[in-house]
Amino acid sequence: MGFQYKQLAFFAKQNVFRRRAIRTYRALLENEKLGVEALRELNWAKRRRLLIHAYQTAPFYRRRLQAAGIHPSEVLGEADWERLPVLTRSDLVSSPNDILSSDAARRRLVVATTGGSTGVPVKVYYDPDYPRETLAWRMLSWWGLSPADDGAYCWRMLRTSPSARLLNAAMWWPTRHLRFDASSMSSEGIRAFLSLYNTVRPPLLQGYTGAIAHLAEFVEQTGLAVVAPKAIWVTSSPLALGQRGLIERAFSGPVYDQYGSAEMPYIAAQCRQKHHLHVFSDAVHLECVDEAGAACPIGEEGRVLVTDLENYAFPLIRYENGDRAALQPVGCGCGSPLPRMSAVLGRVTDNLLLPDGSVITGAFVTTLFDDYTEVIASFQVVQRKDQSIIIRVVPHSNVVLAAAASEHAVELLRRSSRGQVVVGYEFVSAICSDRGKTRFVIRE
């Protein structure tokens, strides 16, 4: 069925049933035409409006700001904003009802849960009326795609009722969505999925970084021929250089990294330039701060704080999500005025702890095999309870070269740990994933 017909059908249904989504999408496209300064002003206006709303309707923020001696009327610039208390995961666990806005229609709220890399489950809520997926629609346009395009998706499958699945299919028809459950990726299941994928030939392949990399490994190992998509969208865990190369070789298509979380699904994404990620600053605000809470200079790694500018039901203001990244200079070859950030450099809790209290960062761990992308298929670093470190390595066909690369990685970790811990490696046939998500570092 022709692309134009799918486009017409998709947007016609959105106009009838979800007019706010169309209005929001058009506004997002218009925001990209703003200058850098005008976009900053829009971001600041949204932050101030959200802060005032949270102070007036959420007991948690009223108490927290009063304790800090801050009133929203006094927050007039970036220096004032940076004085605002940081929201932590512990706050979400201990005070969810007080973070909820008093004017939110609680029965209608959508619940999102996440354990993150900390293993501490938390819940957040948001109003379903705000069409967050429009941020993804704009992102797809950067890659020459439309939300009406067919897609193949490798995620954990949500358990929904038959009626809900039927309604979803009707809303998307005639666009086709192929789905593969990343929680259980058997060889037989992968073959069946890729067979259907080759039949439908969707221009978009999307999924967890670990799950898509596993598909790519299967394609390379079996020599299976696959249709090249126009874009491969990966998310949910850091994308190592070796993984990007593996996926692009296997599928002969460009890989784009997208950053989000259960708390805020769409934070940033790569454009076709693929150098850094553009922050969706008309919907979220992102900061990178040092251990003392001061803003990091451009290009310097720090703790990520994010503010959801559209979630008035459950305000998340300066939320520390456990990630580390660096803001980058404004300006991109694609022409977008949206600010830029580095790829996420690893979870705070993904760091390796050393006996003297220092750490080896997850950012370093993801680069261990950057010079050996043709030799190493994938890897994972495990720190055992006695603090010793083992690198699990999945080699390509040349085991001798893989062993040399692994010895090099071991030596890097030995030097970084200053000899405090025992470091070794082992070859494995595959890296086990957590329901499709790959963790570069596991601390037992």
C-alpha cells in the first residue's frame, strides 16, 4: 500500500480522534524554526510556569522550597534555578502522593514504573492528554521518516487485552508494526521475526540497544540476508562504538541513538549528523552538574538533572536520574537550534568501586574495546563481591585476535584500578540481557 495513502490515513485519524497530537506536532516543528535565543526563552518560560504550578499544587515542592528559603517569584535567572533542590529517586519512593499535583485527575493518570540500574523500583505519573509521542514523530522526520511508516520493533511486549490490541491495530491501519518480544530471543523466534521483516521491508527498525545488537550478531553469525532499513533507532542503554559498527554492518543502515527513560521517555536523540544528541528543550530541560551541584562547563561530564516541562500532574523538577553526560556547544550541521549533549556515559551505579573508595566510571568501561570493533562482538564487565573484575567477552571468529584485545582491556582496567583488584577475562557465547536490555557493568 502506497506511502502517501498511509500518510493520509494516519493524519486523518489523528485529526479526528487526537487533534491535540496534531497541534502539538505542528508546534514542535515550528519550534525548530526558532533561533537559539528564542528557544532558550521558551524553555525558561516553561520552567518558571511549571515551578509556580508545583509550588501551588504539590505539597512536596512547597515544603522543599520553603525549607530552602526560596519562593518561585524569586527565581528570575539560571543562578536562581540552580539553587533549587534536586529531586532524587528516594524522594519518588518516599513522597509520591505529595509530588502529585492536587488538581490532577488521579483516575486518569498513566503510571510508569522503573527500576533503572539501581534496582530500586519507583513509580511516576503523567497526564495522558499530553501526546508525548509527537516528540518521536519530530525525531523521525530528522531521519527522513514519518510516524505513518511501517516499523519493526524489538521491545518487551506489554500484556494487553485482545480488545486493546484490536483498537491499537485499527488506529494504526494501514501502517504495519512488526513486534518481537525482547524478553525471549530464541534462534527460532529471531528467524521468524527476520523472515517477516524481510517480507514487509519496514523503513524503521527500533528497539533496545542490547536487543538490536543481538539481532545483528545473529545476522552476522548466520549470514542471513536482511533488507536495509532507512533508520535503526536504539535506546534504553548506552551505545558503544563497537555495537554501532556491528548493527550498521549487519543491517546496512544508519544507527541513531535516542535517550529517554520510563520517567521521561523522550529526552534527546541524534540527528543525521550522529555526532551528539539534540536535547528536546521545548519539552524537557537538561542540566549536567558536578558533585557539589554546580553547573558543569560545556563539554565536562556531570550528573544529569532533567525537568519534564509538560508533566503538570506529577512535576519532576531537577530530577537526578542516575545518568552522566556532558552538554555540548550549540550549533549543528543539521541546522537545528536544539541544544546538544554527549551520549549518556553510563549510570552512576554502573561504576566499578575500588577498595580505596574511588571508582572506574561506566563511561570508561564502554570504551574498552573501541579499537577492536572488528574483533569483539560484545562484552560485559562484572565486579564480584570480593571486588575482583571479570570481563565477559563474545569474540568474532578470530579467537587469537580476540584474546589479544581482551588482554589489552584487562591491562587497561588493571592500570585504572592501580593494581587494587584482580582483573581477568573469559570468553562466552553470548551476553545475557535483562529482558532485552544490556548492562555493560554488573556489580554483584
